[in-house]
Amino acid sequence: MTITMYGITTCDTIKKARVWLESHDVPYRFHDYRAEGIEAGKLNGWVGKVGWEKLLNKGSTTFRELPEADKAGLDEKKAKKLMLAKPTMIKRPVLEVGDRVLVGFKPEVYEDAVGSK
């Protein structure tokens, strides 16, 4: 099973999730939004599975600093455009476990998705 974690290295939640995966001997690949960006096809796939509302982090500094006009009238198309332009607005981490997409970090959810050794 292929596991990929998406996020940014400086995020505290990413650090917790990485520690959990590593302490449970779960191999994964890390994809840094800041270094690698995010492809439209990937984001569209996630939106199809979990919805844009779950992916868009309205509490992020990046989102809060947007002009009011960019935040007004949010819909799927506008939210995807914002997340593609500034991937740090995507909630973290996003974990792909096979064909599943998990958003955020909860140890019990990770346990159910990947198990532990």
C-alpha cells in the first residue's frame, strides 16, 4: 500500500503525524506543498472524495490575509483556484492511503487506515 503525506514541513500537525507514522513503522512519502506545489488533477481528486469545504483551511494565515473580495462568494471553483495558487491554504496533513484520502491528523483515524506494527 502506497502512503503519501501532503503538507508543509513547518506545520506542527504535520510534525505530529510524521512522528506517529514513524513510531508505528509506517513507510510513507512526504510531499511538501511549498517545494513541490500541488497539481490541479490531484486537488480535483481530493475534492471529489472529501469536498472542498473540508480541504480549505479558512483558519490558515494565508487565507486570513487574503483580500475580502477573494474570500467572498466562495464556491468549489473559487476555492480550488485559491488552493492551487496558495497550497498552504489546504488543511494539513492530507494523507493518501491507497485510494483513501484523510484530512487532518487523529491517531485513531490513522490507526484504522494504516494499522500499526
